Amino acid sequence: MNFMKKFPSPKKRFLTILLALTGIAITVAYAFCLGACSYLKGDILGIDLKYLGIFYMVIVLLLAWSRKPVLCLLLLAFGTGGEIFLIGYQVHSGVYCSYCLAFGATILLAFTVNFERNRKLLVTLAAAAGLLFFLLFFSGSATPVYAADPVLPAFGSGPVEVRLYTDYFCGPCSAEEAEVLSLISVLVGKNLIRVLFIDTPVHRETVLFAGYFLAALNAKNDFPQVVAAREALFEAAGKKITEKAALETFLKTKGIPIQPFDTAPVFKIFGNYIKEDQIRSTPSCVILGPQGKQTLIGKDEITRGLRGLRK
């Protein structure tokens, strides 16, 4: 078997390189959760799948670039087996990640481009190895949960309930924060809504931040404190502050008082709401009113929905 044999077609090599670059771009976009942050997490032996995905596509690119078609085909077959498992995992959990599916599609397309009938046995064995590897070593989570089971961050007493789900490390959440809080402030002031702020741990660091948000409200439970605390916490997330001591110091410099307490009961309530509303990404907003229940995802839908409540 000659592993140095050239690709039979320059077009096949070009398409493989292009698809590998596409896969890398998709993974980078997912890492920065452009558009909305989807909660579908996984790792292999403790290494996040995002990093493994980038590494995998870099190897595919290098094999295609250096004209090693058989090795490239076997690696793509191995990846295809892994993707069969991961797609099955999404179907089983009922949670679908558009970035993950797009990444899987690039692997399947690259595999199709490179498939050779005379290597069916090798390809089948490689795909089976990939499937078995993920069965043995994959660890994943498909529902945002807190580690545990109150000062509830709820304000207003209007007839419509608004549940706002955000994550401090979610770029789209940060981008919408000022406009959404401005709209909510008006609606609460006019007693049109009751709003509940539910910190949703798409990123693991958010659990720490959620605790400090609740501690800030425990010290001073009013809407201006909500605005000030959330603004400071989003800023801290933007500065990549993830250590407890550093976050406390940062909040102190911002003039945010905190009074720690046992947040486990509140986190349990948050977890129940997340499951009840089937929240899969942030930012999300659930509106319960005379017209029933609406689930809005992303800045445009959320701001449009909140503006509609002013009428």
C-alpha cells in the first residue's frame, strides 16, 4: 500500500483543503458563539471538542496539502464514524447545534470527495474505530444546568411575565444588553411586566458570575442595582476575569455592594425554568401573556418582542 500516492485529481485536493478551512472557520465561530450561544458541550478525555475539531481539521488540511490521500481518507472515515455518534447524541438529547451540524457536514463532504471504492474495507474499519472511540471516551452535556437546587431577581408586577436568559460570556448577550435593559426598564416602570433575570451557564464561568449577581441583589434588591451589577459583570467577562478574588475586587472598584448567601435554592429554581422553557441557547427570552407563550431567540427577536409589549 503506497501512502505517498498522489491524489487522482487536483480538484479533489483543492476541495479537501477548502472544506478543512471551512471546518476550522465553523469551529472558531462556535467558540465565539456568533449569533447565539448554543448549549451543547462535549469533550474527549477532558479536552473540549472545539479544540479537537480545530486540531482534526488542521491535520486533514496538512495531509491533503502534502498529498497523502490514503491517510487523509482514513482520517476522514474515522471522523465520519465520530460524527455518526455525535449526530445520534443530538437526536437522542433533542438538542441541535447548528455549528456542530455544519462542522459534521464538512467532514461528510470531505469524506465523500475522497472516498475510493477499492478501499472500502479500510474505510469501514476506520469509521467503526471512530464510532467506538466516541462511544468510549465522549462526555457531553445538552442542557444548561447549575450544580445545585430565595433572593429571586424578579421585578415588576405586570400581567405579562418575561423571563430573560443570558450568559455573561456570550457575545450576542453582551451586544443586546443595553437595549434590552432599556426596554425592560420602561416596561417595569409602567407596570406592564414582571421580569425574571435567569443567568444561563452556557459558559462554565457564568456560574461564578451568577452567584455574584445574586449576592449584589442580596445587598441591594432594586432595579438600578440590577442594571449596575449586570453592566459590571458583562464588563468583567469582557476583560476575561474568571477568578473569584479578581471578580470581587473588580465589583468593589465599580461600587457594587455584595452580600454572599446560599444561592443553591435559587440555582435550582433557575435550572427548573431552563428545563421548563427548553432553553438551548442565549440570548433567549420567554414571554407569557394573554397570547400564550412565546420563545424569542437572538437580539432582533427579543427587542422586537419587548417593543410589542409597550402597546
